[in-house]
Amino acid sequence: MENTNTTHRLLIVVASVREGRFGPVVGDWVAQRAREHGGFAVEVADLAAYDIPLALPAASPKYAGADYPRPAGMAALTEALERADAYVVVTPEYNHSYPASLKAAIDWHFTQWTAKPVAFVSYGGAAGGRHAVLHLENVLTELHAVTIRDGLAFPNYFTAWRDGSPLDTEAPAYAKTLLDQLAWWAGALRTARETAPYPG
């Protein structure tokens, strides 16, 4: 039976919807590390599976709340974001930033991210997706999320992975550090949310 005092609901968001994308490979590897960690009940949300239009309603999701008119095809994503205690965003880097699919998914929501921790796993060319993460940190801070310092980046992923795993033997240790920090923040922020409403 799940111990709800120490197990946090983790949502891993696979950001890329591009043809031939590598994101699901990274997402599966991260999900396995999170399951082995033991501190999380793990769920994966692949943005390619949802209807996420770029055109937004006139109202802000911050103020519209449950009445925000999201597409029916987005309902499962909204529910997954809502019930999560913490997130890992798995993102590539496109032109020194992150995919439009991820920006759209973020912009369709607001309160779901509030006072919850977000960690990043990125992949790309020489920079390993770090430019994308820098932009995401700014965006998610605006939504009152707490970004985790120790992320995980995979430069030149096209030669640095084999059979679904990174060749870097230190990668699992880096992933554990990320997950340890994420679990700490997930517990602290869940306690805080349960103790008093977040003033934002």
C-alpha cells in the first residue's frame, strides 16, 4: 500500500511532439529512475497525446479557475497536472529555447503549477538543452512554481545514448540527486499548501 506521507505524485512531462522525436526515450529512462527512487508514484504525460491548440481564450486561467474553457482533448492533461505534487519536464532545445508544444501546455494552465516543484531533464546538441531550461525557469517562476537547481542535461544525445540509456555512467547518480531534491521540495510544499492557502 502506498505511504501517502512519504510518496509524492510525480508527473513526468514529455515536451516534444516533433516527428522522429527522442523525448519518449529520455522520458522512459527518467520514469524508471523515479520508480526505483521509491519516493514517487510516477505518471507520464506525453504532450503528443493531447489536443493543445496554440490559440488561447481571452480569459486568464489564473482567474477563470475551473470555468476556463479548455478543449475536451486536454482534460486528461489538466487532471494529471492538477493531482501532481511535483513535475519533471523532459525537453529538447529548439533554436536555443523549448518547444512551442510545451509553451502552449503551460499557458493553458496556471494554478496547477502553483507552489509545486519542477525539475528539468534536457537534451540537445552541444549545450544539452540548457538554453531551453533557462527559459523555462523564467516562465515557471512567473506561475509561482519552484524550480529545482540540480537538473540533468544530455549533450549530443544522438551519440550519447544506446539501447534506451545514456552512456554516461554517472547519469543515474545525477538523476538521484535531482529526485532527492525534488522529493524534499514536494514534501515541503505539499505540507505548506495543506497548512495555508498560497498567497499568489
